[in-house]
Amino acid sequence: MQKVNNDVYDTYGDRWYEADDDPVALLRAESKTKTPWIVSQLKQYGYLTKETKVLDVGCGAGFLSNALAKQGVQVTGVDLSEESLKVAHKYDETKTVHYQSADAYKLPFEDSSFDVLTAMDFLEHVEHPDQIIIEFSRVLKPGGVFIFHTFNRNFLAYIVIIKFVEWLVKNTPKHLHVLRLFIKPKELSHYCELSGMKVKAMTGIKPVFSTIPIRHLFSGIVPKSLRFELTKSLLLSYMGIAQKNRS
Ligand SMILES: C[S@@+](CC[C@H](N)C(=O)[O-])C[C@H]1O[C@@H](n2cnc3c(N)ncnc32)[C@H](O)[C@@H]1O
């Protein structure tokens, strides 16, 4: 059985923020579209205040944690990769984010500690997302929100998210993603329901290929012009928000 490669995150260092010949450049480009959607959801649910406590699980080098800290909320970022956490702290311009090493299966926080829990490009990196979502719900306050991003599981996702990236981006490590860990939106909704949460909205997110000059497609480099946009289709990559039941 193919295992997903989670060791690679310890090796990036500043490449998290600088490399353009590696799939981390795709994560950076995608986060420019994910973050405004997440901020708009926080605003809608009344969680864009200085009292709001956010836990960003599998925060990596802090693309989302650091962006949310700039919005004035209180952010804790956790990850298994201590090397990534060092990078996250270095790039935190606010120096307010609390970065801490932790395993998502057993979060070192009391029940009902957070208003918001985010997990970007994370659930497809673990073997048991259902167990982890139960743990997420435990640390969320009643009425708190869980915001996720992950990949749908189907043949097109295999070709676009796994194979295109392997073919077109130079330093793609082996088993960066494995298809069997991708999650169908219905499965994710079911896991949320089993954990006492209800999905309120989902949106697809897709790359805009027309912004990429053809000569750049086969250069192994992720062009600076690459951008992502929201789409109704959840066929490939999708985000969503679920709310924990109040009783
Ligand atoms: C694809 S990266 C996403 C990073 C970040 N959320 C982003 O969107 O830029 C997946 C992250 O999950 C972390 N991770 C994997 N398994 C984990 C676990 N059980 N507990 C905490 N973090 C984990 C990895 O170390 C890695 O930093």
C-alpha cells in the first residue's frame, strides 16, 4: 500500500517561501485564493475579531496561520514537522502566532478551546481523517467552525493533481499525494456529521491555465503568473466550512 510522503516537509527550509521548481509553489499560489475565501467566511460567522481563537492544524510553514494573524485573530499553528514550524515562525510578520509541535490525532488542548479550526491541504495526508475530525470537533467550541481544503478522489483528480504535478513540476517528491487518501465531498460531510458538525458550504478551487505561457508549461517551473480561482465544481480540489452543533 502506497504511503503518503510526509517526511519531505522537514527538508524545505526557506524553499517553502522561495522555491518555484517545487509543488510548494503551487501551495503558495493556491493560498492567495484560499485565504480571502476563509477570511470572508470568518467575517460571515462573526469570527473575525481579536477575541477569536484559531487553531491551524498541519500548518506547515504557516501560509494561512501568518495571513490570519495579520487579520488580528489569535492563531495557534500545529504540525508534526518541527522544521516547518521554525520557518513558519520566521515568516510570521506579526510575531503573534503560537507555533507548537503536535499530532492531529491527539491535540494537546482541552475540549472546546477554539472558535475556529482550519486544516488546509491536510486531511489527504493522514490515514484516518474520520478519527482526526472527531478530535477537531472535540477542541472546537459549540457553534465553532471547521474550515478545510482537500482533494476529491476520482480519475481526473489522479491525472491533474498527481500526474500533471509529477510531469510538470521539477522537484515533485515521490508520493507527495496518493489517490487512496483523497476524500470525496460526501465522505467528508459524513465524517463531520459523525463528529457533531454540519457542513454549511463547499466551493471548488481550480488553476487558471490560460494565465500560463505555453513555453512555461514544460519548464519544470511554476510560473509566477499562475493563479487559482473558485469554481462550483468540486471535482478536483475543494474547500468548505462546517459548524459544530450548539447542543
Ligand atoms: C501539504 S502540507 C500543508 C501545509 C499547510 N497547511 C499549507 O496549506 O500550506 C501537509 C502538512 O501536514 C503535516 N502533517 C502530516 N501529518 C500530520 C499529523 N498527524 N499531525 C500534524 N501535522 C501533520 C505535514 O508535516 C505538513 O506540514
